[in-house]
Amino acid sequence: MKTLTKNTLERILTSSLRSEDVRYEWREGYGRISGHVITSVFQGMDYRERYKRVYDALKAELNDEALDQIGIILTFTPLEWEGSTGDIEDVPPKRKRKTAG
């Protein structure tokens, strides 16, 4: 099994996000890489849009074996990151759905 590296993740995501202002914070444990992706590209996107953007890029470039080595990846804008603790609870809020009424 070929081991996934942080450098590989960063190369794929930086290319996909097409931005020079991307920062990464990675942690490794239990055979997986988890972390945070911080960029202004996420401005105006809800969590689902960000998740789709990140994981679509990874799925396009990596095989199933490599994908199994990825843990949770949280996404932030630089402003959100400034006020964040980096915990899962700091995930950007979901947009409220409008209900018929």
C-alpha cells in the first residue's frame, strides 16, 4: 500500500482551488491524515459546497486506497479561521432552509 502524504494532498487541493492563498493544517493519526484547509476561495460557500469542492478534487486524483487514508477535512475562510479553535464545532453554519408558510 502506497502511503498518502500531506504534500500530495496540498498539491491536489492547491491546483483544484486555483488560489495562492491556501493554508493547510494537518494532523496524522490512526493511519489517516486529517486537517484544515483555509482559503478565501470558500467565501460565500456553505459547508456542503466546500466539502464537495475538496472531496471531488481528491476523488478525481486519488485511488480508493489513498482515499481511505484521508480523515476529516474541515474548511475555513481566513476570517473564520481567525476566530476558530479548529474543532469540529467550528464548522461554518449551514444555511437555513426557507419553508413554505
